[in-house]
Amino acid sequence: MELILKNILKVVDATIKVDGITVIAGSNNMGKSTAGKALLTAISAFADMDQFIEKQRILNLRKELVKLGDALDLFCKKNTNIVRKKTGKINSTIDLYIPRILEEESGEAVQKDIDLFIRDICGLYGLNIDYINSESFDAAMLAYSNIMESFELDDDEIGYRHVTDEFRKTFGDSVVNFNASAGSIIVEENGAAAGLTFTRDKKDYCSEIIREYPMKYNALSVGEPDVLNLFGSLAASRAVKFSKKKLLRGLLQMDRYKSLWEAYEEDGPDKSIIDEINLERKFSQALEKVQQVLNGYVVYDSNGLNFVENGLEGKIPVENMSTGLKSMVLLEQVIKLGLLTDNTVWGLDEPEIHLHPEWQIRYAEIIVLLQKYVGLKVVIATHSPYFLKAILYFSRKYEVIQNANFYTTVNTNGGVCFEDVTNKVDSVFKQLTVPLFEIMEDTEFNDL
């Protein structure tokens, strides 16, 4: 997979390979996070676009039929002795007509369906009348007009709005570089492209969509470690039923990347013993490394989420766990909940930020092991020399270096460009350590 960005926020030009582990290293405020966020948001928007469009059409049609059903209910009750609305039967009739109307290819066919809908609703009240239809009943005329107006709306227009909304959740109103009139995001694979073009305005909007292949990937982003606080004793005391499903909902930033959650929700959170055994085998090495760091285990009970350290009595409530410990617990939960597959594109934005250098190195090793044995794709933004060097070292050690790509960002006119440094990672490592060596070379430092 290859990600191509043109004039997206600070990123003027970037071409990035996402084959296994992709690391973008550099200093602050240089557009490192933009690439990962743009990729995940694009994948999420593409992956559920057809489903989203269909849901919107169903939602709109249901709204019109509900309004027509309400009007018919009032009409029928005025002309019968029935005083209670037949809500259940009306809803069942609506469910019956939605797929029928959506499949119609002409306005005449839709009008006929509305006439039949009127007949069936009136029949629920024992009325057998022919004098009201889509041409004589005001509510039916309005429903027909609104339905036909929605049918005239092209799928692309709905798609543009969907993409625009998804990117505004991630980037706000500004997606395009301030010095450009338009920007683009292209995800290429096997010679085919899935691309988005954004036009600059007061609120930037998607103006073109290219879909040459179906998006098979799931976008995964894990929240900040403190998201675990949602599952502490306070939540439990408020009678919030604690479950792994709720934990998963907290782990995923659902407003941005919901496709994986929806797939998981459809499948259900419960796994068979065979699933659990296969999961443990696949992730055994990664989980072993996590356990070496944690030196303990997580307990779910009526008091919420707690951590028990090996050899010690008592439980540590999640609120009292260090942020670094929460980072490792969060990583463990992502693995154990089965969120990582060979179709996962996982975005990690400065995962080292709460970790001691030793734990940064262990975290990097776990990421490499996950890529090796699961085959997922990981996009990492970092400014830690420890983390950068560790990814390089373990990629070589575990023989996945062919799937590792390294980039840095460089200033250019009006923004930044991405430079491929896969064959010269040490140059970026040295750049990240310059501030420390400048201090160490100061004679005053040596006197401390």
C-alpha cells in the first residue's frame, strides 16, 4: 500500500509506503501525525461508504413513510371508532415497503407503491377506501415529492458529505494547506487507487472521490492511556455494567474510526474456546513481552478495572495506575480483545510519550512481533530516538526489516515534505539526539 498526500494541512508532498511498519520520525509540529490520521480517516470513510449511503437512503425513506403513517393514523381514527394507534403494525408495514421502494426505477412505480402503502395502512384500521391516494392526500403528495427529490440525489453527493464530515471530526474545518486551493489523499494498492480531493473554503469540503478498488482494511486508533479511567471504581459505583465490550468502545476513537468497532459489534464480543486458543498461540510472544514489562495482571470485577502486581497483595485501582503502566495495559487489551488482524491498519501517534526509555524499547519490540506474526500494518509517528532505534533493531532481529520503512519531515516552501530515510535511519537518530549532546558538551554540564 502507498499513501500519497498533496497539500493536506502542513504536508505539501508525501509518498509513503505502508507495507508493514512505517515510522515517521522528526521534531514537533512537522506534520508527522497528519499522515497517519489522514490514512486512517480515509480508510474508515472508504470502508463503510457504501453501507453509509445505503443507511442514509433507508433513514430518509423511513422518515417520510413514518410521517405518512402518522397522517394516515389520524385520518383513519377520525373515520372509525379506533382510538389507539397501531404502532407495531404500521412499523411492520413500513419495514415491508422500504426495500420495495428503494428498488424502484421510476417515479410512476414509486407512486404506485405509495398508493399500496396507503391501502395497507387503512386496512389495518378496517377501512377499505379508494378515494385517497398519492394524488389526493396532502401527506401522500408531500411524501412522494420528498422521496423523489432524495432519489435524484446522486450517491457521490452523499459520499462527499460523508467524507467531509469524517475529516472534520479528525482535522476540524481546515484540511487543505493554507497556501493551496485544493489537496488530495490517495491510497494506492496493486496499481489501483482510492482517492479523495478536498477544495479549500471557509470550511474545506470533499469535492472528488475515486474508488478503483474496494477498501478491505480496518482503521484502528487507540485512545490515550487515561481512557482506562472510564472503567474505574467511579464508573462501577454508578452501576455502569463493566464488560470487555465497553472497554473496547472506550479503546477505539469511535467518532473517527468506527469501521472496526462495527464489524466487531456485528460478530459479537464472545469468542469460542478455539478462538481463544488460536489467539493465544498467535500472540504468545507479544503477550509474553507485555507480561515481562507489566509483572502483573488486570482484574475485572464489580469495582471496575484493577491491576494486581505479581507477589504483592491488594489491587491497584485504574485511577491510581501510572500513565506508563496504563499504556502497557492498553496495549495488552488491544491484543487480547482480538482487534489486530492482517487487515488492520493501526495508527500510533507518539506511543512512547508516557514511557521510560526501557519501556519504549520493549513497546517497540512488541509492535515488531505483532507485525511479524499477524501481518498488520502500523503507521507510527515518533520523536523518540530510543523508539526509532528500537524499531530498526527489532525489525532486523526478527527478520521483518523488508517490511519496515522510515521517513522524516523536512521544511519546504509553505509546509513540509516527507523524505524516505529507510537506508539512512541513523541520520535521523542523530538529529533527534542533538539537543542532548549539545548539553553534554557544555562544560557546565560536566561539572554537575
